[in-house]
Amino acid sequence: MESPALYLGATLRQIEQAHAEAPLMQRAGLAAADWACELANDRNRPALILAGPGNNGGDAFELARLLGERFFDVRVVFAGDPAALPGDAAAAHARFVAAGGSTLPTIPDECCWGLIVDGLFGIGLNRAPEGVHAQLIATANRLADRDNCPLLALDCPSGLNGDTGLPQGSSIRASHTITFIAAKPGLLTADGPDYCGEVRVADLDIAETPEFPADGHVISCADFADRLKSRRRNTHKGSFGGVGILGGGKSMVGAALLAGRAALKMGTGRVYLGLHDPEAPPVDLVQPELMLHRADTLLQAELQALACGPGLGRSGEAIRLVEQALKCPLPVVLDADALNILASDGRLEGNLYNRIAPAILTPHPAEAARLLGCSVREIQADRVGSARELSRRYGCHIALKGCGTVIATVDGRWWINSTGNPGMATAGMGDVLTGIIVSLLGQNWPAEQALLAGVHLHGAAADRLVADGCGPIGLTAGEVIDAARQLYNEWIVAGTRR
């Protein structure tokens, strides 16, 4: 079983052309009508359908006709010229009219709506909506709030860029989005989740083919299922590796401790911390199993993987430690201050690119901007492209953190993570992620799978906590560690059963 596919708009248009003989619009309208019937919170109130001038409008006409057949009171607003509709959309409009349907030029003022459907543009618009359509979008958003009714977007909320997840001017804020053929990256990253609400995929009976391979994927346990195995009984702590975490500069020792605790509770046999602060404590009283060292002696320990950066600082000695870490012939995770040092010292870029052992970088958008010498706005304008450029430039696997973390690997493939929640926007979360990933590396996971599993598990653990009533407001990084351990063990039990 493969992870769910993601397609860019250009590829989707090719797929639609290749299946031009199939009744895709009718299938889309049926799938949308089925969900609309579930969502309508009051059948006594009319449904407002906004139909646009292109194929998304055709989907809306199909949905409106089917809802009418199911005895909904349907009001369709269409501010275009029926004669200008493209072929399939014109046929859908004709079927709608033949069934007794009619359209309105504007939204009626007097109605209290039970459902609003956005069928204006979908992924077919790559600029800001203008004129009457921008007004329809603003009015639909306002009425959905006023009437407390679902707002269902067809394929992609109008005004949202389906490739990047950025709103282009006035954009629909949907409570639900039904997307057709496959998911689009913009629904899952950047602002996409805030504009899409709950997302369902209707594949329209189109299967992925070698002719049109997926552009990317959504991370799922299928990406690392072969690693989810129970442990043999005849083992010892040396069977599960030793990892080192280099960081913990002055006033930032907690960052390294969080990473170390996460690594320990993800099953690493031995966890060593190399703390840069000369006044760092000799023992972690919360987790005394951790072995605390001075930073300059860490690499003398027997290690299978190394993490560098949590709380390290940017002193001259910190720069030397990062350089030392890059020369270490072990899989390495670079985060936080290690990334800032890498961005500011051009000598280190070559050291990283020419490494034999794999390296993983986990920047947030500001760190990514420093690494690429651009603005945060430019990073966020194309998160998938930014992650892939980082991977190409530095020869590393990349996790570009944020809403819908993007993973890019050195062979050009990419994924978007769908787990996680706003409670994770707090100090220390990145340190915990670093500890999870380096722990898996230390247990001989391949770097790509360690990164995919670490990111997915990190977010899923936070989701589990919220589902259990812990957060999202006030959720702490330390709480995620135990939740990740529990969930990881559940995945292994499930994987073993399979």
C-alpha cells in the first residue's frame, strides 16, 4: 500500500485531458452531492450554490441538479454567460436547466442558508479573483459565519493556490473541501488547512498510472511499515545503538535535554549529551539515564548517529563543534543553531555537501530563508519548491517545518505531513523532533525513513494529546515525548500483527 498521492495543477490538467472521454464532471458532482447531503445541517433552509465560469462551475451545476432531485431547495448564483462555458460545463448547465433549474445573478438577501457550496474557480485560477467573483467570495464567507452553516468547496477553495497553499486575494474559507482525482499540495501546507477545513478526496475512479506518476505524497505509515517490527527477546542495550546530541549552550541546556529525553524514550540503547555550557549540570535529575558530557568530549563515545544544534549557540566554539560534527562519519541531524551557523559560514556548506554519511536538516521557515539567502516570504510562497532547493543545494534530506511540514529527499522526491496541530507552536518542539529522528537513525533506520517516521510520529503524538483533552493551547514539548513513545509502540504492535 502506497501513501496517498499529491498532484500539482499542471499534472492534473494532463490527467483530465487523458480521461476526456470519461464522465468526470458527473462523477465529481455526484461525489460532492453525497457529501453535501451529509453536511446540510437544516434541510428546511435552502442551499446556496455558487457556480463559476469554468469547469468548476460545471461541477457546481451537476451538484445543484442532484440536490434538486433529492428535494433540496437549491438557489444557484451564476454571474457568467452560459454561452461562454467550456464544453463539459455547458453540458452540465444544460442538464441543470433541463431538470427545471434556473440561476440568479446575485445572492438573495433574505435567505438563511443551510449549506453554501463554492464552485467558482477550484484550481483553475492562478491570480486574485476580481470584480463580482471577489464580491461573491466575500459574501459567501460572511453568510457562512452569519448562518452557522457548512461551506463546502469543490476541488479547492476559490482563490487559494492549489500548488502552494497561499490565498490569492479574496479566498473562500471553507469548512469542508471535496477535492477531485487526488489531493493537491496546497490543501495541506502553508495557509491551505485554514482555508480548506476538512478535506475528502474523490478519485473519480481514476487510478494512478505510470504515465502520470504522483508528483509527491502525503506521509503515512506505509512509508516506513517495514521498520515497524517488534524486538527480539535476546537483546541488550547495545542492540539499539548509541546516539549523541551536541548542544546545550549557556541558558539553553533544556533544548539538549529535551532532545535527549525524546531519543531515550524512542528506544535508543544509550544517549549521550555533549553540553556546551561549562556550567551545565552533571546529571539530568528528571531523566538520569542520560549520560551528560562536555561538548568537546562527546565524539569519544561509541555512537551510531549524531544530532547537532539544540540550544548550541553561535559562539566561535559552537562553530568549531558544528565543523567537527560535519566531519564525523555518522548519520547526522542538524537543527536550530547548527543551521544558523551553516548559513553564516560558507566554508561549512562544502563540508556538508561532500559528506559520505547521510545528513538531515530540519529548518523552520526563517532558518530555511537564511540557508537559501532569501526572505521568509519567498520560502512560504513555495514550500515544496523551497524544500527541494534546500535538498539540492546542500545534498541532504530536508524537513521544512511548519503547517504541513514538507520533506524533500536527495533524489528529488517530496512528501507533505498531515499530522500536527497549533499546540505545537511552542518552545522545544523542534528539539523533541530532533531527538526522535536521531534515535531512529541510531537504531539503523535508513535516513529517509527515519525522517518520514519522525515527522509523522511527532505530529501524530501531539494530535493524540489534543484528542485526549491535553491542549492544543498550553501543550508542551515535553508532553509530546511520552505520547510519541506510546503511539510508536502501538504502531509496532499493529505492524507486527500485519
